[in-house]
Amino acid sequence: MKQPLVHQSPIPGLGLSAGITLTMLSIIVLLPIGALLLQGAASGVDVMWAAINTKRTWGALLLSFRLSLIAALFNLVFGVAVAWVLVRYRFPGRKLLDAAVDLPFALPTAVAGIALTALYAPNGAFGAIAKDLGFKIAYTQWGILIALIFVGLPFVARTVQPVVEEIEREVEEASATLGASRAHTIRHIILPMLTPAALTGFALALARSVGEYGSVIFIAGNIPMKTEIAPLLIVIRLEEFDYPGAAAIGIAMLLISFMMLLAINAVQVFSRRRIGYV
């Protein structure tokens, strides 16, 4: 009797590999989150709610998540466009532009914040132009938004770029041969293929923007109820030795971020199933 073929994994030892993975995940992710939750639980729900339920805290949370969402949406559109241009077109300086996309990954966030402030301050190159036009960028919410867009763009572009490389030109040519317009091809053929990767990049950009600190504090102005972000408020609470207050704000950010990422993940699952049925 012929024995069935056994397909072995190239990485042997499920127990060993799973154990190493779970151990590293616990040390790097689960233990810090658990410590944060334990700090909040030790303080009590009343103390946590008292620390969160203030105008300053709600203002900082609303500002952080609102601007992070706007920046992630901008990067979703612009990042997909950048990935498409880098893959589908050949032009002078393309490799330089491709390398520049990764610059926010390598550049220290504090250096990025100082550079953005120098550019968009009232006496900076772009800030002076804005001043002549009658508005201000640095030390306002516009400055925060620009900083968040800067740090989040590579997440979308680099996530979508490999998917664009896998889309064959013959698919677009076949659509055009059948009489479809460019808008129809983009809407019904290209975008469904890019949607899962684009949503993944959007989630990564959103998560990075929500927790961004170094590149924002220099350009924000840090005025309570106006340009004070939630990560800065956490640092302020720590400097005041108000550890329960800092933990409470951190837990609030954790819960809000988890709900937003859960919603994005649900949309991803829906889009993948939809593509599978098409």
C-alpha cells in the first residue's frame, strides 16, 4: 500500500517555533500592556475616570485621534498614488524619490520635528509664504497634521507597492479592450485588488500617528485645549509623578485605538471576501 506524501514545513518544530514566538510576543507586547492595565486596576476605576473625565484630557484625546485619522486618510490616498507612480512609471529621479519615501523611517522623530518647525515657522521657507497669505502653520493644528502626514506616509506606500507590482498590465489592457473606461477599470478592477493592502497601510499609519510624540511637540506649540496631544499629556502627568493619571490616559488611548483597528480589520475581512466572490 502506497504511503501518503508528508508535506513537512521548512521550519521544523511547531512546538519550538510557537514557543519562541509566544515568548517574544509576551515580553515585547503583552507584558507592557498588562503592566499598564494592572497600574490602572490598582488605582481603581473612580481614580481613572476622574483623571480622564477632564476638559484637558478629552481635548487632548480628541485632538490626537481626529488629526491622526485625517492624516491617515490623506496618506491612504496619497500613499497609493505614490506607490502606483513608483511602480508603473519610469522618470529621472525615480530611484531618489523611492529612497526618499523611507526617510521618515530612518530619521529620528526629534530631528524631523525640528526640521519641520524650521520650514513651517513664521520665519521659515514655507512658513513665511503662509504668513504672507495671512495664516500660520507652525504652532497650530496644521503643523501637527503635517508632522503626522510626514511620519505616516511610508506605511501606506510601502504596504501597497508590492501589490501594485503584482498587478499585470494585461489586466488593464483586457479591460480597455472590452470597452471599459479608465474610471471603470480603476473602480472595479484596480481598487478591489489594492483595497486590502491599502487598508493595512492605513491602519499602520493611523497607529503610528496616534502615538507620535517626537516630531509633533516641536511644531505643535503644546497649548492645552488647542495644540496639546495626548502623548504629551501623558509625559506631563509622569513628570508630575501622577502615575495613575498617566496610566488612565494611556488605557483610554489603548481602548480607543483597539476599537478603531478592530473596525479597520472588519473592513479588511469584508473586502477580501468580496474580492474572493467576484
